[in-house]
Amino acid sequence: MSSQKLKIGILGATGIVGQNYIKLLINHPWFDIVDLAASPNSAGKSYEEAVKDKWQMSTNIPEKIKGLIVRDVQDYKNLPSDLDFVFSAVNMPSKDQIKEVELNYAKNDIPVVSNNSAHRSSPDVPMIIGEINHNHTDIIGIQKKLRGLSKGFIVVKPNCSIQSYMTPIYALKEAGYEVNKLIVTTLQAVSGAGYPGVSSLDMIDNIVPYIGSEEEKTENEPLKIFGTIGENGIINSTSIEISATCTRVPVNDGHTACTSIKFKDKIPERDEIIDIWRNFKSLPQKLNLPFAPIQPIIYLDKIDRPQPKKDRDNDKGMAVTVGRLRKDNIFDYKFIGLSHNTIRGAAGGAILNAEILKVKGFFE
């Protein structure tokens, strides 16, 4: 593998997800940030000037980033000529506008690794969780053909609300125990709403029992992730039914999922399920990718775990932490899952996808 770093850009660099990209990528062994893009209001300013007091990370703005001049995200004429790909966290009034912007980068021969939901339902755009459906990169060729693209393409990551239980369900499926019914209630952190997010008067001493469009994403996106590759892209799976309730809770970071599962045929013993989870490895672990968790599923035996404050940062914030596996009176089993929504569920998950794309040669 070449020691020369790929030159990358961040679309929506001044927002919370964009800031997370900067924080997580600043010392990345493979990727070097050379281009930052945001709204016209930020264009032409240094990054430090554009962000001002809106920087929300726990570390300071990296020195090498402070002086980078922010480009208008829709300025396609002044794209750096040596840009290898971009991460997209751009925020715009409508999904159609985001779709257009990301497609314009792809048409300009710039691959797009997106955090946005705009292209998630597009059959020819792979929506990837690195440990589950890394093979869906195979539809990039179909996407290029259908959209008339040359070097550029679009890959997305799924919604943060499904990260806390999808890998445990997939691990069971891979072991021969297919789950065909699932009821999930998510307890989602306030950081998932972005900045400034939910009003403190709405969240303190409270739970908000509705998050716009979140339940639809939670019920539908897994069907694409578990889908198969057809002539024109992904054919959604019909093998699993999901019923979701999504709530907002007064937690800073970390999405929790209370999950009940019913198996299609064979039902494993409890100890076997835990062994499957603890021994699960996939392509990111086999390749030892920089952002891959060493142990993608961490099972905790303590009856009161996982907890966001104690467990969200497990393995760089990239592991799914699971606990309280027990028999369910209506379905077969139930468990609690936890993932870090702004790392695994957002920027970190997209970085892992980019690492997979690099290893597979898609940026060459």
C-alpha cells in the first residue's frame, strides 16, 4: 500500500458532523484534509473565522486546519485538481439540493462518501455498514453506468439509529440463525439533532417520544443493508420485519436500542448467542483498518450495562456494546445495544467506509 496520503475534502465542514470529521481525521494515516467547503456565508474566510464560537469539539481546532480557506460547496470550478475524494456532511434546505450537490461532485470525477440521507433510498447507491455489507461496493460500477459517471461515485452510510443493533443481528444471521421479526425502541442522544439541537427546556427532566422520520429510517434502511445486488442496484430484503419507536432522551452522546428479536427457524441458546457476538469479525477487522474496532461487538455481563456515559467510547467509539440478553415472553430474546452516534453512527462510520473503498482500489 502506498505511503502517500490521499488528499480529501469535507463538504459541510463548519457543521457538527464536519467538525467531527476534522477531529477524527487530523492524524489519519491514509487521508490528508486539503479542502473545506461550506455555505456561501463561510466561503472566502479562514476556517477559524468561519466557525468562530461554533466549534463544539472537545479539542481545539487543529493548527493546520485553522488557516484553510473555506470554499463555497457549490463552487465546482475551483476544486483542487489533486482532490482524491470528499466526505459529505453538507446541510441544505432540501434533500433534492443535497442530491444535486453530491452528484455534481461525482460528475466532476470526485468520489463522495456521504453522511447524508439524501441518496440512501437510491437503489444504485450503496449504503454500507463496514462489518455487514461491504460487498455492496460492487454496485458502484452499476451506478457509474446508469448515471454516466467516470471516476466519481457516491457511497452513503445509514442512519445512526440503526447502528446499535444491526451488527449483532447480522452476526447471528451469519452464524445460521436468521432473525425475521424485530421490535426496537431507541433512546437517542441529543447530539443526534445537531447544533444547537433540542432546546434545554424540552430535554431537561423529559423524554421526547417522537423524532421526525426516524422511525421510517429505522424500519426501512436495514432492508437495503440486508439486500442483494440486482441489475440496477440493491434489491431490498423481505426476510425481516421491523417495528420501531424512536425517542430523544437527555443524554449527550450514545444511542441506545432496546431490541426484541424472533428467529425464523432455529433458536440458539443464550450462551451461544453471546459466543457468536464475542467472536464476530468481518472484513474491517481482517484488514486491520485504522478505524475498525478490534472487537466490533462487545458483550458486557453486568446486569446494568451498557450505559452511554460508561460505554459509548468503547474501542475508539466504533464498537457496538451489548448487554442484558435474556428470554422474551413474546419473541425469543431481547437485549440492549449501544453505539456512539456521532462517531460510529456518523463521521467514524463514513471514515471506515472510505478505508474499505481505498483498500478495494476505488480511489485509484
